Amino acid sequence: MSKGKRKISDDQIHDYDDPINMTPKNLKLGFWVARNKRRLYRALVIFLGLIAFGTVAYAVYGVIEYNTIGREREKITLYSSGGVDISDYREQNRPEDLRISTPRSLAGGSETDLTVRISNPNEKQYAYFDFCFINSENEACGSDFILPQDQKDLALLNSTLGTGGEIRFVIKRILWQKLKAYEVPDWTVFKEQRLNFEVDDAQFSTYTNEVAYLEFSVSNNTSFSYFSVPFDIFIRQGDKVMAINRYVVYDFLSRSTRSVRLLWPEGEARGGNIEIIPNLNILDDSIYRPYSAPEN
């Protein structure tokens, strides 16, 4: 052994404790990390990005869900947590039933006109419904609507039901809708702005052919133009309907007036006061003509 060098025994080598654990396996792992540093960084960025995207998406979903159905569910939960049965809450918001009078039939040749007065007592709810007039085993059916706080004489013209026997009126199906406050803040104003039609000079006239015509003029005093406006025409003696007809004015522009001549000998023969009423569902957006600038 050379001078100054110290001999290390086998026992000392065996008992040696490496403070950094520098084994071949650890060396390989460190080398792999060094070579793939950029890939590891990119994977970490992607992973964190996915977490951020998921968090934002969940937050957006929560906002949308709350503003669509969450508020109503919160209201129901509030009622439930206060010890109130949900069925009571629904019952309080259920619309009142339509009020229906006795139906009538009016014979006219081989066909029969049918009518019944119905009323909607609800202030903020309107309805679409399917109905039938029933006589013995026969029935004549149709569909109609009624606006909030409205009373109307529903008319089904030219049916083959006949006038014999007792006639019943039955609503087969009804769909209630509630006014949306942000669309219709004041129903009375909304209705007056859209149903402001003026009928003038309604009378029967007879010409050289000795056939009676109903003549009148009707003005659209609203700011809205309509694709078509149906008018129900009644001949009344007091409150009793004696005859019914219908006339449709097409392409009825705002601030315009139409003159109408309607062949109706039966109407004059029945005699009575003439009543002409628009039967227009002003809550249906499809009835309105879009505004178009006049051509120069």
C-alpha cells in the first residue's frame, strides 16, 4: 500500500449509506425526466386547462339552469321547506274553469249553425281548446281559443249535426297558457292596442236581383297589420242569437278601411240587431304582418 492512502475494508463498503441514493435506477429516471421535460410541461398545461374549462362550463350551466327552471324549483322548495304541500301551491295557481252557457242550434237549409257563450274569468291566463257539440250519437267538433277575461259566442258554422234532440257542448281538451309579464305588462292596454277595429254603416241592402246583402265598412285603427282578421257576425233579438255568419278580411293593413258586401238573405229574414266582432287571437305572433317601408 502506498504511503498516505487508507485501505477501506469490505465491511465498510457494505455498511456505506449513500446520502442521495444514487442508484442506477434513479439515474435512469432522472435522465428520462431531463429528456422529456417539455412533454411533461405540456401535459401539465393541458391537464390544468381541462380543469379550468370544466369549471367554467359547469358555472355557465349553473347560471342557465337557474334562470330557466331553477327559480321555479326554488320557489317550490321554499314552499315545501315551510311545511306547505306542493299540491296546495299548484292548486292556488290553477286557472278557474271556463263558464259555459246552454248551446243552441240554428237551422239553415241542410246545414246547422251551432253556438254557445263561454267566459274566461281568469285575469292572466288564456286557453286553446278542442270542443264538440253532441246530439244523441252524433257530434260536430272544432278548435278555438279564449283570451283572458273574455266572453265570446263560439260559433261552428255549416255543421251536419241537425237540430233534433238535446245538444250538449263538451270541451275535449284544453291547454292553459299564462301571460308573460315582460311581454304583456298591462293586458287591458295590450288588448285595446290590437283590437281597435271600427265597424260602420252595417245594414242589409237589396238590389235588382231581390237578394239581400249585408254591407258594412270596417277600419283597422291599430298600429298593426294582419294577414287575416276573421269577423263573426250575429243577428240578435235582445240577447238571443238568431243567425250567424263569418267574414275574413285578408291583408288588413294598419290605418286602412275595407268595404264589405256579403250575400246573406237568411240574415235579413231573421231580423234583429247586427253585431260584428273580430275573432282574433292577438297573443299569436304569426297573425301579424311584418312592417315594410312603402315604396317610393
